[in-house]
Amino acid sequence: MEATTHLTESTPDLVLLDLMLPKISGALVLEYIHSDPRLTTVPVIILSNAPMTEVPPDSPLAQGTRRLVKSECTFASVLEAIQATLAQAADLKVVEARPASA
């Protein structure tokens, strides 16, 4: 609940989402993010210990920008994923902001 409350009050540059939350499932938070037009372009890095190798296209996990297995992560690898995801998002914004050539 707290996650969706924060998301209604602000638009983050990135969401680092654990699927195992105490009061609401991370999958529901992800669905909420993708249902709000303000948040649909916000990159989401999903953290989970659940197997995520073959994710069905209709699964909420498929909506994440990047998926990381928590048990295999170090602080450095999470930081690297965040930096790479933000850089990719910034590149997309630059491309979208360029006017179409005549």
C-alpha cells in the first residue's frame, strides 16, 4: 500500500521493486505502475528469488524493464543495473525529444 501511495504522489526516475512485499504483492504494484499513464515509461527493475528465466508474456514479470535474482545480486551488480537502466531511459528520452526530420 505504501508503494502505491508514493507512486500517486510522485513520478520516480526508476522503481526498484521487490516482489515479496509485506502488505501487497510486487506484481500488483507493477500492474498499478503500468495502469497509470504517468508511470508507464518509468523503468522497473524487479528483484526476486523466484525463477524468472521463462516469463510468459502475460505475466506481470514481463512488464519489468530488467529482472534480477536477489540471491545472485551484490550491491555492485544492483548499482550497475540501476545505472545502465537509467542511462538507457535517458537515451530513449533524447531520441523521443528530437524533432522528426522533414
